[in-house]
Amino acid sequence: MVKDTQVPFAGLKFNGNPNDFQRWKDAVVAHLVSKTNSRKISEIRAGRAAPRHGFQDLFLRPAHIADPGPDATDDARNQHEHEVALLDEVDSYIRDMVNRTLPHTYMNQLSTPLSAQTVAAFWAQLEVEFGKSDAMGMVELIMEFEKTLTEDFKSVDELFQKLRNVRNRLNRQGQETLRVHLPPSQLTIAKLLATLPGHLWGPSVTF
């Protein structure tokens, strides 16, 4: 029998640097969305209804499965018990992931242990301590966007990828903070073209 050497949550380690928090957060959410989709497929193939709560939903609020009531059929009660069991499994999975991916020094200094609070409450605490969802965080991301334009790059593709990554992070924070998208796609393209040597484009290029 071949031994499974796969490292749990490989690639999801957070180094504790606030500048890397958004990247870590995006990777974690993408991982949980993938888990949600896989779970849906498994349940549907088993002839059951798809779960009403995704893995990532527990970051927003504590999930609750309503009791079917005293007049519920046996099938409804069985479905309820199954959904509760799935939800408990998801909650345990996320707690295990957090314990394995966050720095031990951070987890050890918590005034309220993870086991004593909901996943949503803990996630909100992380956002406050490491996130850049406030106005100052927006300013820092805008400065990072501008700085990217002045850094050396090996190819246009590399530069565009860097700009797009920063822009996507800035848009997410802008949506959360100001309910707007910043910067617009047109501005990103204009900034990109303005950075490149003029002889690559010629006098016919207009903005």
C-alpha cells in the first residue's frame, strides 16, 4: 500500500505578514469554494439534496439548520440529521485548517481560543488584525499599484499579471470599503501602455 505523503493544506500557510493577508485569504476562500463544489457533486450523486451551506459561508455567519418540526416525515428528519452532521464536519475542517495554516505564535496569544468562539467571529478578528479593508489599507494598495509600474519587469505579460493582481485586490477592498471598483479596467490598461516604451506603439495609439 502506497503511503499518502500529501501535506495537509499545502500552499495555504500564512506567514503573519499583513501585506500577505489578502493573498492568503483569497487562497483559503478559493480552497473552500472548491471543497463546497466537490461536496455538492458527491451529495447529488448519492441522490441527496445539495448542502444549503458552503464551506466558505461559515466565515460570514454561524450556519444553522432549522429543525423540521414535530410533523416532519422520516425522510425529512433523516435529511436534517444528515445536514447537521455535514455542517459539523465543515466546522471541524475549517478549525483544523486555521490551526494548521496560521502562525502558532498568533494562535497561542489569542485571548479567546478558537475553540471558544464561532468561525465567523474568529474570521472577523483576523480581518481586523491583518486585513486592509479600511481607508488606510486602500491608500497602501493604491501606492502598491503605482509602485508596480516603476519596477523592473521581464515581459509585458509579467507586468500585466502584477498589475492585474494588485488591481483585483484593490477592487475587492474598494467594494468592501466604498462600494465601488477601483481602478477601472481602462485606467489599468492606460497605465500599462504608458509604462512601455513609446516606440513599441507608434503615434497612432490613442487613449
